[in-house]
Amino acid sequence: MAGIDSENDSFVNSPSNTIFVANPYVFGMPMDLRRLRYFVAVAEARSVGKAAERLRMAQPPLSVQIRKLEAEVGAPLFRRGTRGMDLTEAGQALLVRASEALALAADGIEAARAVASGKRGRLSVGYMFVLANAILPRLIPELRRSVPGVDLDFAELSASTREARVLDRSVTVALCMPAINHPEIQVARIGAQRFMLAMPTSSPLARLSSVPMARLHGRPLIALPHPDHGPASSAVVPLLRRHQVVMPIASRVETVHSAMSLVLAGEGLAILPACAQLGAPRGIVFRPLRDATDSLDIAVCWRRDSQSPLIRTFLKCAEKVVAGL
């Protein structure tokens, strides 16, 4: 090739600099990104010497790299012109595609950096219904302000599905009450909610400002299973046992909204976290339990081996929102 000569090639090709370009009209073999950069620099400078200065390298190794590129393409890419190095037709065709390939590579690197830093990507948030009305209306705007370039999606979880959804990575993080107890799941407790009694507005207990625990004895209970202890257990069992109160179980349900539906139908009373009242239908009232300070933790849960940088951002946003409840 006219105007390009050198004795030595002081550069070693690296697999990390190799890409496959699919366009069969240019080249259909592995192509070195660094060599494409050299080619574009020579084409823009119209001089091997000026391109070498711009690239801060010696001229002979640059000439060798251009010659190797011509061998891969199978045609000359430059010819000596009156004003320096001119592109051949093959060189002109390659320049367009090479510039596109380098731009795509730069975009890919930038995208990878953005995802790694938590500025872009996807965050799938699981949440239990009991927390939805209290937290999501404040949490979602906070997340969108904090990570505007991140795609967010949300999935409702139940006591029986939440652990599996975290473990199979169908959700990145889960807002739970109580926390998930599993060796492969990391937990950050960010708040707590006291138990309250949910009852129909027609119940005699609704006339009280707070309900003594003793007044619950013998009344039917709509029970939610404790997620970690199986369907035969309930998160309120320790509370009732400590106050020596027996409430026959009228029904066991999976979700808080199912519990409130049965309460509204007059099937029994439910002992629920205080935040559940934000989603209560008309006809149900909540009252504090006198002399009872028991509560359930609000927790953010995720896989211990998760590498998502978005978890830290989500945790900060959730802590801020829960602190304002």
C-alpha cells in the first residue's frame, strides 16, 4: 500500500479487542476494534504520520496494523493522493461500518458502566399487599426521582409466594412483613407496625377507643398464616398466648385483603398490622389493642448473592419512606 511501510509490529492482539461484524459486504471475520480505531484515525488524518501523533504511537507499528487490516479485508484501503492518503472504494465502505462499530462499542461500554453504577437497568420490586397502600404511593415517586433511567416493575407477593419469588430472581427486592427467614436471603429491617384489631363497624367493640385483650377471648379469629411457620401457625399466636386469650379460628387466609373481606362479612375479627387500615373497605374499623405492644417488622429482602447496585438505592428510598409513616 502506498505510503505505509514499517519493519516491526510491537502490538499484541487481545481477545477483548475482537468483535464479529455481521455485514458480509465488508468483512465476515473476527475484527480487532483497536485496528479499526487505527484505520479511522488514518482516514481522518489522511496521513499515517499525523494519525500516529494523534494516537501517541510510533508510525511503523501503525503502518503494520493498517497493512494487516488490508490483508483481512483482501483489498487496499488507501492510495497516495495529492493531499495525502485517500480512501479507496473499499476503504470508504469500511470507514462507514468501522465508525458505526466503534460507536456501538462505545455505547455498549457506557451502558455497562451505567448499569454497574445503578444509573440504568431494571429493578423488579415485590411487595406484600398489607404494605401497598402505606408505602407504594410514596416509594414509587422517590425511586423515580433517585434512579430516573431505571425501568421499574412491581409484583404483589403473598405469604406463600414471596420466598420463592426472591429465590428464583423474578423479583430483585421484596418489601415484606414480617421478614423472610431463609439462609440465602439477606434482610434489612427498616421499620415496624403495631398490631390492631379489625372489626365490622357494627361490632360492639368498635365503640371502644382501644380494645382490652381480655375482650377478645372466645371471639372467632380470621387468621393469617405466618410465612415461615406454615399454615397451622399465625403471627398473632404469641400475642394471644402471652395474654392467655383463646380465639377459635374461623378461617385461615393467605392475604390481608381476604381477611378484611371475611371480617366485613361478619365471619370473625382479624388482628392486623396498623398499616392495613389504609386499604380497609368501608364498613371496617381498626382499634388499638390495649396493653399490647407487639408489632411486625417491615423488611427489605433480597438474595445474598445478588450483585445489583440498585438494591442499595432501593433500600435508602424505602428507609426514607417508612421513616415517614
